[in-house]
Amino acid sequence: MAVVEKTALLDEKMSEVFDWSDASLPVRDALWDHFMESNGHNTDETEASMKEVDAKSDAEVRSYVEENLKK
């Protein structure tokens, strides 16, 4: 049985997933940058936040990005 990655969206380019973005970096990297900026560049907190994101579905991640990264 093949293992399906639950959050494949995280590895897609921002511009391919969101029509409002022109960023070529993966969603995962955009979220990392977002968390680093929001917590004063605390790597431990950012890692914890990313673990929470990894546990979410693609729909939940998409919703979070729309609410928090869309400018």
C-alpha cells in the first residue's frame, strides 16, 4: 500500500496554489517565514507551529494561509 502524504499542498509553489500570490517558494517555506516573523525569529516556536500545520489537512492549511498570508 502506498503512503499518501497528507499535506501535499505544503510542497506546492505559492503561486500555483493561490492566485493572489506570485511567490515561487513552497507553501511550507512561506509558512515558516510567516511563523518566524510573528514570533521574533524563535526557531523552537516556529518548529512547534510547523508541526501543528503538518497535522492539518490541505483544506485547513489552505484556509490558514488565506487568512494569515494573503495581503
